[in-house]
Amino acid sequence: MATILLTGATGTVGQALVPSLKKRGHRLICLVRGTNPKQRIQAELGDYITDDDHCWNGDVTEQCGGVDSSLIREWRGKIDHLVHLAGSIKFDERLADDTQRMNVEGIQNVLALADELGSPMFHHMSTAYVAGDKKVFSECDMDGDQRNFNAYERSKLEAEKIVRAWHGQPRIYRMSIMVGASKTGEVSAFNGYYGFFTSFWRLLCDLRSKWHQDADRLRAQGIMFTSEGQLVLPLAVRCSVTSRLNLIPADWLAETMAELIMVDPRHLVYHLVHPNPPRVQWVIEQSLKHMGITGLIYGESSIGPAERDLLGHLQRALDKGLEQFLPYVTHGPAFTFNHVRNALGDRYVPPVPVDDSFLATMLDYAMSVNFGRPVPTPA
């Protein structure tokens, strides 16, 4: 049994990882923001947190993670691993300062905490998309000549530099795009893959309501619902016809990382990625088909930016909703993962295939909870 201090336990990755760590018998100390961290942990992870575990109040944007000095003195030398998951995943350039504070200043503060606690083994969750515009990115590739696409990627790359310069024993985990659990689709937040399809889901729900009110107007624009309930939507979606989208299920990520945390530190960087990712256009087509949307055009829109009809309005709204995801659907690096396979050996288990059934499982759960949004109350 190891004692593991965990930041971001209530986040999307944390909620997946905690059960895998507890299954292996580890004792957890969860660093949680708020005046009542134990209550928050119980609300999110109550079935897994035991009397042997601990909850500390803290905030990674504060010096030493905001941890009380008395706790640091009490636990100095008693923590085996510090797993840092907390961070911002916001792409928006308008929020770049907040992203920088969470992901760059945050890593500096948590490393200072590790120093004060006696430098336990440090595990940092990064993203495979620090690759930026690289076509192929290996676990040995670091800060090269890649161009990053947004504030999130830049902050994660800068955080990696700080981790690599730390004097202790750090490890960096670069995950690709995490989705729900492979068998149930259950996930605690709807970003990444889900964020892309949220715009389509909201559009589908809105047009279904409009169809009952004014079907003739929609039909005149080429928008219609078939007798099977499929939405025919003649809008354009920009995406690559050759690049791939690297999706990994939450349970596979958690199990693989839980195993890697305990192996001898043979390598600095581990890529938690799918070995056989599908083409991005196929993912979009199959996902939309399962959601009940057909008729889209893959490529540039023929609808002019000044067109004021309904179709022009919908195209502009869709483009705005999808803008932040364009780097991931127009470009997809190939990732190597030799360090993971070498470290785990026979214990390495690849993730399940990303096929029609897999996407259906992810989307069925997302649609069942309205992509995490409250269901509007009928007027």
C-alpha cells in the first residue's frame, strides 16, 4: 500500500482514477478546494473514500497548494507519491491568464509542496496535444519547433518544462482525448469530444421544436426531419479526411495510469493514447448519424458569411460553436507509446476499439443526461 497525495480528485480524470487506486489498496490524501473538502469528496467519490483516507483543504493557485503548514510538518516524509491532476482545460484565449495561473503557476506551487513534504515521487498529468502541429510525436519529443494552437496547449508545454527541471523524480503522463467508461459511457464532464457535439445536440433539439411550429419554413431551407426522425441538415463541417482522432475511455486511462504510478521510473514521459485511432471524419459522421443528424457537407461552406437567411444564421452559429475544436478535427498527430508498453510489459492492455458500438455507448450516456445541461422546463 502506498500513500498518495492527489490534486484534482474531483475532476474528470480524478473521478476515474480514484477507484482504480483504491482497488489496489492505496491510501489517498485528496487536496480539495472549498471550506468543506470532506463534504465535497464524499459527494463526488463517497463510495470509494474510506476512513483511512484524508481530505485537505487547498488550492493549487496558492503557495504550496494552500496546504496548512501544520499538515506539511505532520506528513513530511510520509507520502510516497504526489499525483497532480488539477488544472484548466479551457482553450479560450480570453481566459489565457486564468489558464496560465492554474496550469503554470499551479505546477510551481505543487512542486513547492512536494519539496516541503520531502520530495515524493511526482506524477504530472499533461496532454498529448503539446505536440501542436507536429505530424508525429513520440514520448522522447519535448519542446521542439511545434506550433501550439491555443492557451491550453501552451500552458501545458510550459508546465512540462518546469516539471522536467525539478530536482526530484518526476514523471509526465500525456493523455489524448478522454471520453466515458468503455462499458457504460459514464463521464463526469462533457468537454473535448463531447464539446464538439454539444453544438449539434443543441441545434437538433432546437430544430425539432421549430419543426413542429413551422415545418414549411425549414423545408424551404433544405432542413427536414425524415419519417424515421432523422434531421437532414445541409450545413458544412470542416475536418480533415486523413488525420485521426485519438479517443481513450476513462476506465482504460485510469487502470493504465494506476499501474504506471507503481512501476520503477524507467522513463520521464508516458503517452496514454489509443494505438489505433479512427479517422476524424469517420468519427464525426458516425457520431452524428447515431445522434440522428445526416445531410452534412464535409468541407468549406458554400453559404456566404453575409447571407441573412435561416441557413446562413445556422451555419455561422455552428461555425462559432466549433471554432475552438478546429485544430483537433483538421489536424491529428500520430503518437508513439513505446514507454508505456515497455514499462508495463505483459500487464499492458490496449484500450477497446473505437468502433460504432463504442461511439454509441459514449453518446447514449451523453444524450441521456442532455450533455450535462439542465433539461429546459416546458413553457
